[in-house]
Amino acid sequence: MDELLAHCGFDSAFEMIKFYLDELELDDLLSELIADDQSGLVKDICEEIAKEHFDWIDRDKIQAERDDAQLQAWKDRGL
């Protein structure tokens, strides 16, 4: 990929795509990438937006952390 980008005069795929795709094509690309995301990045971004703008908290995560702490305390007492 680096060779291809260098041949075309670009340092990154982002630069090349941004230069040659119009706004509608970029919107379509973003929509496809969001729909196909398997990395969890989209979820992380949405959680950050929800926290910042909607005062959202992940109650499941908080409960899981509390459960883990209780389990660890129980294990520590048993040793």
C-alpha cells in the first residue's frame, strides 16, 4: 500500500481518498465502514458522544466492575 500511495504522490490513504472522493462519496464510505465495523471503534465513539452530550453511563459495565471487585475481595479473604 505504501508503494502505491508513494507512486501516486500521497503519504496516506486518508489523503488520497479525501482528495479524490466528493462529500457524498465520503458519506457513503463512512456509512459502509460504520456498518461493517468489527473493531469496536464505532461503539467507543458513540459511547464517548453519549457520555459527553447526554450524560450517559454504562450501567452494565459498572455492575460488572462491582461484581469483579466483590469476587476478588472474596478470593482475597479466602487465601
